[in-house]
Amino acid sequence: MRVSVMLFILLSLSHPAFGAERDYQDLWCNKNQGEVEFRLPDATRVDCLTDTHAVEMDFGRKWAEAIGQSLYYASCTGKRAGVVLIVDKDKDGRYLRRLNEAITYADLPIDVWVMDSKALP
């Protein structure tokens, strides 16, 4: 019993108290009149498809992965690529800088939005 309690405490401390990615998808996509988890013919899913953008949403540490996914989704939908980076604005600035530097360096057609990880009600 002691081991279980200690393990639970350690796991709780090691993971930030953010919501699930899907919670952020629902919030952002609804505000932007998009369709959540739009399914593509190859069974992959765009996190949010709006009239203008195919948007990938990821937590800050997954900034590089978001680039590839958003470009792929844009190529499949004919929409512009977009990334919503979910960050703790006090701690995760480096991820946003990396994302923007990579996009600028490679002149990638990706629009970026930032969502505060504390945005969930």
C-alpha cells in the first residue's frame, strides 16, 4: 500500500497539471468555428479544420512534430497549415521561439497561435 501511494505521489509531481490535448482542441476549435478531429482518407485526423486552416495542436515540447503534421494536413486538405502551441507562458517560451525560428528559417507557410496551458476552465 505504501509503495502504491508513493508511486502515485511521484507520478503526480512529475507531470504538469495540464488538461488533455483534446480539451484544448475542443476549446480552441469551437472558438474558431472549426471541426474537431477531422478524419482524412488515410485515417489520420486533423486536430481542427477551419474554413481556412488545417491546424495541429500540441504541447510546447512537441513543437517540431507539429510542423510536419500541420504541413501534411494542409497538403491533404488544401487549407493553410496552422499550429496551436499549448504552453505555460511563464516556462515554455523556448518552445515557441524554436517553432518560430524553424518556420522563418525554412520559409514555411505555417500560421502559429499560442494557447496558454492554463486556459481551461
